[in-house]
Amino acid sequence: MSSLQKKVMARGLPPRPPAGMGPGMTRGGKHMGMSRRRDYTPVSWDKYFETTDQVTVGEDVFRIYRSGSEGPVLLLLHGGGHCALSWACLSTIVTSLVNCRTLAVDLRGHGDSQAKEEDDLSADQLAEDVGNLVSALYGDEPPPIILVGHSMGGAIAIHAAVQEKVQSLVGMVVIDVVEGTALDALHSMQSFLRGRPKSFPTLEAAIEWCVRSGQVRNLESAKVSMVGQVKKTDTQETGTSLLEREIANEPNVGVNLSSDAIVEEEEPTSPSQDMPPPASPPPSMTELAVFAPPGSYTWRIDLSSTEKYWEGWFAGMSQLFLSCNVPKMLLLAGVDRLDRDLTIGQMQGKFQMQVLPQCGHAVHEDAPDKVAEALATFMVRHRFAEATADFKRPFPSC
């Protein structure tokens, strides 16, 4: 085995093809097109959001990102283990379609937020954080707010709405989370978390794993969002903070935070499907990254330690969702995710449903354009906002 092949396998990536099977070649030697190199360089948040800020709420400090100056506010709540930057690509698209504002927040224990009780991820506490943040930002006269949540964030959006934490709430959008499916998935969650790499040598390696494992199928989104999910093992500094310092020190130089990162050559994909070919099993660096060496990156939050809160996020969620007295939309990656209560509620017209196939669980990252169009259609249909551009308006699924 060559030294290059050893380095590739040490990073948990599939080995290069054998002789006679170069990039763009099949086993029969047939040429499949020119190969290209993938760029996993991290991208700064300011390409997608207009401003960022630290909002103090009591003894807690929440990192937020904002775009837009008029119209209703889309309050964007990320999933467990993710961060506010998972909404980056969607934010820049949706604000170009309708007259609205986006507000993405790093929830307690995630991203660049710092809370006194970092480990308290109960549904009630996270819902309380949402209400307190709205009050801190807008006082007694908040603008119309639409809660948009993905996975855990979708559950928290529902809890915040039911508990009336947002007085100016006018609508709610929940992305790819359904009570029955979520509760069933909890049985294998610890196994999934153990299968992830424990550390990454560079930010580029973290981004590469994110895309090649299928966690996010959109390379552009992974390059901006993955940095908010990891931190330095020695200094505990988040990838976001480190990237900001690098750019501030060398604003005219491309950011390259890798040491000897290997760039894989892959077959070209179509512009609408910017993702690597699926791997089976998903690439993992677990074998060589059980311990996080100094100078490497590890996960910002230890999700495995939050297990006691998981059931509280999702139990009873379907009925709570249906009881929310505001216009609602459920965005799913597949209709098979619907449980009995939601199936009946959807047939009764209690909420709008949109299915976006060919997406993974991170629907808003995999297809930010389609999710942005669905959100824009939802806002225009309910007269929350006015369209500022022509866009495809999807019809609700049956």
C-alpha cells in the first residue's frame, strides 16, 4: 500500500481505486468524464447573514445571526448538535424572495452561545430561552414572528408556541420531525453517536466527513455550518471563533486552517446535486480518533450526555403541534415519516404539508432553495409578507 493510500485510509476515507481505475473511470476502463478536486475550505457566516451579535439574557449569552430589516421575523431553531449556521444558505435565499427578516440563534449548549447551565436542554428550558431572547431583542412590541424549527428545534418551536412564550407568534414551520418516528429513532441514537468520529485534525476534515457521511448533502452548506459544531480540544475555542480570528488577521488571504489535508478527486456531479457518491458504510474516523489529540477539533456539545432530555422533546409532540392556534406547515423528507395523529390532522386540513424527496434529514441544508420557496409561499399565502421576486410556489402535498 502506498503512503498516500495509507494517509487516505487513516482519515477514514474510502481508498483510491486500484490501477486502471483512475478518477472518472469504470472497472472496464470506460472514461466517465474529467475529475475535479473538492474544496472543503470553511466559509465565513458573513457571506450569508448581514450581522451577528451576542445577546445577554440574565447570566446567559446567546449568539445570533440576522438578515433583513422589514417584514415578519423567521426565528430559526436548529436541531440537536447543529448550530445557527445551518440556516445560512436558506437565509440568503428566502430574504431575496419575500420581504422578511431572519433570526438564527445558537441554542443553549450549542455553537457560540454560553449558558450558566449548559447541560440543561429540557424542552421547558429551551422554550423559555426562546421567549427570553425575543423579549431581550424586541421588548414589549415584537414584530410578527414565525417559528421555524428543524428536528429538536422543531420540537422546541412547538413547546414555545404551546406555552405562549412568543406573544407575537403568527405562524410555525416544523422541518422533518414527527413524534412517532423521532421516539423510535431514540433507541439507536447512542449507537449512532458512538459511530461518529471523536475528533478531526482540521476544520476541512470535519467538513469533508460531514458531506461524505451524508449528514449534509450540500457541500456549500456544510462549509459554513460545520465550523459551528466543533471546537478546539486544547483551547475549547469554537470553529466559528477561530475562523473569524483568521479572517480578521488576514482579511485578503483565503482561509486555510488545515495542515496536510488530503483532497479527494471525485466524479463530477450535476449543479443541482452537489454531493459525493454515497458510501457504504458511511466513512468514519472513529478507529483512529478515539482520543482527541491536542490541536484537533472535537464536537461542541456532547449529545450522548443529554439523553435524559430526548423523550421530553418529542413525547406528545403531534397533539401539541395540532393544538397550536396559528397557521402551520410541516416539511418532510418523506411521507413515511407521518404518524397516525398527523395523518388524520393533515386529512382534516389542520396544517399544510410539503414533502421534499431526495433530501436527507437536514432538509433545509440539503435543499435550501426548495425550503426557501416553501417558506416564501407559506408567508405570501397567509399574507404575512409580500413577494419581492418571482419564484416557484409549491402546492401543498396531499
